[in-house]
Amino acid sequence: MSAKFLRSALAFLLVFIFTACSWFQSVPEPSQADMDKEEQAVFSVFMPEGPGPALILKTTSTNIGGQEPREIRAHIKNSFEGVPNDLVENYLDRNAQPSQLSPDMDLGMDYVLMDSEELAKITRQPNWNQDLIEKYPGSNGYLIFSHVGFNRSLDQAVIYVGNVAGPLMGSGSYYLLEKQNGTWTIKEETMVWIS
């Protein structure tokens, strides 16, 4: 074999290896700051229109009747065909424990974070939705958010959202969202409970 042929073969092999490695490089994990920013953008999708502030339960929840992580994983994967594993695992990791939402979130409208004790005191009343409206004029019930799970490229998301307007007037669903041209949109929903 000639030296010229060997150099050409070696150059081709190096280009092939470099290209192959770039194809298989994994997307790095997104930073916590990036996920927090995108989480607020996802929450904004679910903010109700109305004259009063949105009421949001301060503590995150998946509120799915004590489901184990494997049951939640199976439910999400069965509900949203082709949902990436990294998205599901990120959702489970971020929701391993309930946590407090920040009062400094930018959700594009006024909101009030309600703690569980205040909400429990109000909802013990028979017509508690009227008491809620009296205390927070213009409100229409309250929202419950889980933390948002993201894929590594932060362009797909899963969230649990509960919306409770009054006694026996509520529902909770998982949502699959996609970010296109800088905007989050709901692609699919699967209801978990309704009353």
C-alpha cells in the first residue's frame, strides 16, 4: 500500500470517528436555573383568565392518591405515546418530595400562594367556594401544580395540574407540553380524577 493511500484512509477514519462521536454525544443536563425559568413559563400556560388573582396551592403535589413512582411512570408512559425516558425520570426526580413554590415567580399575572392550613380552614365550610370568592374577589377556585419534568433539551415537559373550583367541582390531569418558537403549548392531556 502506498503512503498516500494510508494517509487518505487515516484521514477518512478520523473524520468518520469525529462525526460518529458528535452524533452520539448526549445533551447535557439542564441547569436548575434554566429549569426554574421554564417551569414558570409552563405554569403560565395554566393561569386562569379573570378579574382576580389566581390562587395556587403553595406546596407542590401530584395528588394521585399515594401512587408509587413506578405507577406514575407507567401512567405517564402509557398515556403519552413516545414520551422520552429522560422526561419521565426528570418528572419523578423533581417530584420525589413536595416543596414550596416561590412567591417571586413571574407567571404573567397576579397570583396568591395559599398554604395548606389556610386552604383546609376555608374548605371545611359547606359552601367554601363562596367563602373563597369573598376572601379573594374575582377568583374561581384554586390550582395545584406539581413540579414540571423536562427532557434534556428543555423543549418537552410533563406536569400534573389540579383545578378545584368548589365542592365536587374539580379535576386533575397530566399534561404533555412542547416548546415551539419559544412558546409552550399543550400537546396532550390525560385526566387522573374528576369530582
